Amino acid sequence: MGSKKYRGLARMKEAFFLDGQFRAGVIGIIILLIIVVAAPLLATHNPYEYGPDNLVAPGVNGHWLGTNHMGQDVYSMIIYGVRTSLQVALISSLISGVLGILVGGIAGYFGGKVDLVISEVINAFLMIPTFFLILLIVALFGNSITNVMIVIGITSWPGNAKLMRAQALSLRERTFVKSAIAMGETRMQIMFKYILPNGVFPVVANTTRGMAGAILTEAGLSFLGLGDPSIISWGQMIYAGQDYITVGWWVSAFGGVAIILTVIVFYLLGDGLNHVLNPKYSFDKGGK
Amino acid sequence: MTKYVIRRIFSGLLTALIVFTLNFIIIKAAPGDPIKTLMGKDTNDPVLRAALEEKWGLNEPEYVQYFNYLTNALRGDLGTSIIYNQSVASMIGSRWGPTVLLGLVAAILALLIGTFLGIFAAQHEGGIMDGLFSMVSYALDAMPPFWLGLMLMIVFASRLGWLPTNGMTDVRAGYTGFAYVLDVARHMVLPCLTLTLVSIPGYFRIAKSSVLQVSNEDFITTLRATGMSERKIFDKYIFRNAILPTITLFGITMAFLITGITLIEIVFSWPGMGRLTMTAINQRDYPALMGIYLVVAICVSVVMIIVDIVYALFDPRIRYD
């Protein structure tokens, strides 16, 4: 295990210098984290405060990106919106990752009838249009940001489960797992000590892309008026600006740009991680 | 083949049943007491409560309620909208047309354009156009569809005034015949463009990667060694093999489109299922929401099964798996 981890780290370092996507993703995420921490320093106004300037254009009265119909500063809202987006991305994908790893791991490792039943359920859940399900649950159970995060998490696990299942299926045929069985370790021990830790990497890469999905889903919910009204969110900025697009395009426009940039960072990071984890991928030839 | 089809249909039925059960659990677990709502806030008469529970079948044990819900749905009864006092099935029935029109046109356009660009990028791999397309596709993939719709609306409808901002027809004009078709087409340009643009990246990526993958297979190398022209190899062998995964994606895109459409329809006030969903959300019309969800979920699984079967017809490797 020790040498394997070392190789993984070395590969990440190699990837950082040679793989443009991975590097861009890592730098992007660092910038986003800095914005999260330093938001009060970076923002020019209090984003929750309703100022006297309603719908002023970008650049007027010290509002770099203008203000919305309530006089809130768009630039400061965007800075604070990073917190919401990252929070949603992180917590929902943590839930979906853990669920996916457990369900997929059990199916792949136990095999047989257990696998047959779970796989069928995973496939069925993959066919369900999740956005509608999320929408329904949030509409019925209330639109607090906690609910939104939990619901996105518990509806997006099947993809992760499918990946983890494939991993567990191949891992249980490996010698080190077989010797653990021969040593008399219990199924649970083998599952948590060998199968899950070794099979988890592709799920991590997938979850990173899932974070992008979570951000887009939260934005979609906000756009339907199902966002949490007590927080600053980019989706809600677009939603609120929709009524004023003829007189104040900047309210919706910049919220969307923030979403796109953040989502791209997660895409880059996810694709980069996939390159890092794929042993056949060679960085110096640009992936061929 | 028959066995494969039966298995797929079985998974489809299972999906429908899961959606159904989820629906039932959600409505049962949701906060709020329907009887209380029906009685009004100030009434708390146990006799009235018992009578209402009797009337709506809520005094039965949970599993009987579940079974009743299921048999009703199988008979096509999806419940009654609490706002419009109209059956949910008929509300959906009068709204699905515009959604399918919009979704299908956009899906087909995206399939054609995305696949074409993907093949082009694969043939010119590493070139300027390949890099450009890949970048644009990355960005389009990251865009919230409703935001893109709004931006297109700002530019082409509000600023330039070339196209109408909302609706499906110009109500005041009252066109008939060909003029009507033209009017609908004009209203459809922006929503359709938005949906097509956000669906293109999927086709682009899959077409590009499968053309590249097939090109590197041994049998292609063998064909090259025989001296067959590149053009012929591409038309006869690479294209046919590489186009297969697109079929699966078409099914998945159709499913994704349904959710994408909802938001786009709201942006452009397109009179389809999306608008119906929005009104149902705003008025907290739960029976309507559940009915829409059920219908959408079943449509998606039917489309996916059809797509899988079509795929199996084209690619025998799937059937014998």
C-alpha cells in the first residue's frame, strides 16, 4: 500500500506539470477556496444589504458589476455565492459518493443474487429523471439549502455505485484479497479494509464531475423559485434578474458566468483526475 | 434477441414501479395533513374527519392505499389537480404536444450537428478546429441551459428584435394554414437553438472519441496495410462502427432533454409540460406534480428501452452478452 500511495502522489505531481487540464483544475479550485475564505475582504459591499442604488449599470457608484432591483451589489453577491456553490457541491457529492461506494461495493464484492438484485435497482435508478424527483421532494419538503443538498446527494448515487461495483468485481479476484480470505478475515473486514479503499479512486474522479452537476442542479432549482431565500446563490440571481432582462441584463448575466466558470473548474479537475488514475494515459504525448 | 428484449422490458417495468413507489412514499412522508386542509383550519370534528378519511380511502391500511393508487394509475387515473379541479391526465394530455415538438426537433438537430462536428474533429485531431470545437463544447456543457436561453433572448429578441421573446404563436395575429406554421417556427427558433446548443457537447464528445477509438483498432490497421483508400475505410468501416454509441446517447439525451425543456419552456413561456410544472410548483398543486413526474419517468424509460432494442438490432455484440 505504501509504495502504491507514493506512486499515486508522484503521478499527481507529474500530472500537475504535464497535464494542462489537471493543472488548470487544481489552480481553479485553489482560487475558488481563496475566494471562499477571503470573501469579506474581496467583496466591496455587504451582499445582503439593500442599498439605495436600484438596478444601476456596471461601473456606476462603485458597483463594479451593477446592482439588482433591490440594490444589492452584484459583484459582492457573486463573491459570496462561491460559498453556497462549493457547499452544495461538496456536501451533496459526499453523500452521493458514500452511498454509491457502499451500494456498489456490496453488489460487486458479494456477487451472486445480491449483485443481481442491486444491479437491477441501480439500472432502474439510472433511468429515473432525477431532476424531476429532486424538484418534487424540494417542493414538498421545503426549500432550505440543507434539504437541497441532501436531496441532490441521495438522488445522484447510482452512477457512483455502478463504477464502484465494477471495481469491487475485479478487486475480489486479486491475490491480496484472496489471501485475506484464506487468512480467515471476515467479509466485513475485507470489504472495508481492502475492497473499498482500493476501488475508490474512479469514484472520486466521477464525484468531482458530479460536483459540477450539483452546482447546475442547485441553479436550476433556484431558477424554478425553489432555492433557499435566506442565502446568496447564483441561480437565484439569474432567477431574480429574469424579470429585468430588458432594463438590467447584468443581474442575470454575471450570475451565469460565475456558474460556468466554477463548473468548468470541476470538469477540468474531474477529467484531470481521470488521466491521473488511468495508468494507460501518458501525459507527455497529450494522452495518446 | 427475444430474451434480451424481455429483460429490457422487465427493467423498464421495474423502473416504473420504483418511480411509483417513490411517489407514494414521498406523498406519505411529506409534511402536512390533507384531511386538515380539506376540513379547514378551525374545524376539528372527529365525525367529519372520519367521513373524509372514508371518502378518500385514507382510513385503509397503507398497503391497501398503495395498491389502490397503483390500480388507479394503471387505469389512467393520475388523480385530480387540487387547483383546477381537473383530471391530471387530461391536463398533461393537452400540454404534451408542444413539448414533444420542441424536444424532438432539438434532439435531432443536436444529433446531426454534434456527430458531424465530432467526426470532423476526430479526422483533424490536434488541429486548430479540433481545439476550438473542444473548448466550445466544454463551455456549452458547463452552461445552465436556462441562462443560455435568457442570454439569447437578451441579444436576439430584446436588443436586435429579430425574434419573438415568448409563447408559441402570436395570439393577436390569429394566423391559419401556412402562416401559422411559419409563426410557430419563428417562435421556436430561440428555445430550440438553446436546447440544441446544450445537447451538442454530448454527441460531439462521443462521436469524436468513438471515431478515434475505432480508427486505432487492429482491423483498420489491416485494411490500411491492404492499401485500401482512407476514404473507403472511413465510409465503410470506421463510420459504421463509430456511429453506434450515438444511438444510446440519443436515448439518454431524450431523458435529459425533458428536464432541460422544463426550464427552457419557462424562460420562453412555451406552452408545454414545463409551464405546467412551473404552475404546479407555484401553486403547490401536488397531485399535478406527481402525475407529471410519473408520466415523464415512464416516457423516459420507454424511450430508453426502445433505444436499447434498436441498438441491439444494429450491434449483435450486445444481444449475446
